[in-house]
Amino acid sequence: MSPIQGCAPADPTLFAVPREIRNLRFDDETTLAWASDAPGSGSATRYDVMAGDLADVDFLGTGPNDVCVADNLAATQVSDPTPAPAARQGVFFLVRGDNACGKGRYETTSAGEDRLTVVCP
């Protein structure tokens, strides 16, 4: 979709609601990184990053240990501020894009519904 046909015809820096963010990875022990969605949604896209206790993943966004790691982040990486999990425990991270066209999704449930969160606005 070209910028002229998009959701904000007067703003060439965005043209679509962000897609699901892909290629989450740790570049080192503390740096979470992901692929930019700028080619699909526009260069004005920002990112929200949430983390939580893997044991609470069924309560995504409402778990007692869920945190908003970053809100409205321009970069495609962030330092992980969460404490290291205990043995046999884990932490999950989810990233979504956000721009003036709308918020992307963190992920979907097995039923295809968007997972919502209250920890990152």
C-alpha cells in the first residue's frame, strides 16, 4: 500500500496498522531485538514491549508479574530489565507496533482472538 492510499494520506511516514512483530531474539544476554515493521506500516511506527512470568502466560497482560518493559519506543531493541528467572522458570516477551493508524497485536489466541494487556497502554 502506498502512503497516498494509506490511513494517513498526508503523512508519508505511516500508511498501515502495524503487523505482528517478527524475529524476536536476544542479541546478547540482555538485549531483546526484533525486525522493524517500518516497511509494512511506516517509519513513524513505535513499539510496546511487555514481559511476564511464563507460568502466568494464560493470564497475559493481567498476570501479577507482567510488566511494560517499554512504551512508545522508536528503536527495535531494548535492554531487558526483568530479573533472571529462577531455575525451571521462564519469562516471556511480546512486542507490538503502534502508530497513528492503530495498535498492532501482541499475538493471537489459539481461537484467533487478539491477546490484550493492561500493562502497556
